[in-house]
Amino acid sequence: MELRPIRLHVAGDVTPEEKLLTQTPIQREELAKQILASVAWIYRYWLPYRQATSERTIVTTFQRDHPKIGRNDPCPCGSGKKYKKCCGITGILH
């Protein structure tokens, strides 16, 4: 199957040989009937690419081992300060 029926039905830049294929209403109707098969062919042609892309885009949700430390929570280093005033500034626990 090819894309010719779709292209001839909508394209304005056809060769003189291709223009002969669409001169009569019967010829245009035959081309219109072939469009459905062309669309099915396009769908089947791109199916492996769509499947490969969908497998690649499946992302698992990030799961933390420990609860996230909020900026106003006590610092886990034990200083008694808020996290944002202690280790939250540098990003390194001391």
C-alpha cells in the first residue's frame, strides 16, 4: 500500500500523469475508497515506533527512603535550629 491515494486526494502539486488518475468522478471515488486502506497501512507501519516510544516513556514514581525534611522542621543534625537556618543553607549535614 502507498500514500498516493491520500496525496492525490488533497495535494495540489501532482504530476500530469497523476492528474490523469483523478479526472473523472469515478476515478476520484476509487481513490477515496483506497484512503481507508492507506490509513490502516500507515497505522501498522508506525506501530513498532509507537510501542517503542511508549515503553521508553513509562517512568516510575520516585520513592524516598525517609520523609522529606521541611524548611521549618528541626535540623536532623541535632543543633536545635530550624533546618533552613542550619544545614538547609549549605545542603550538607554537619
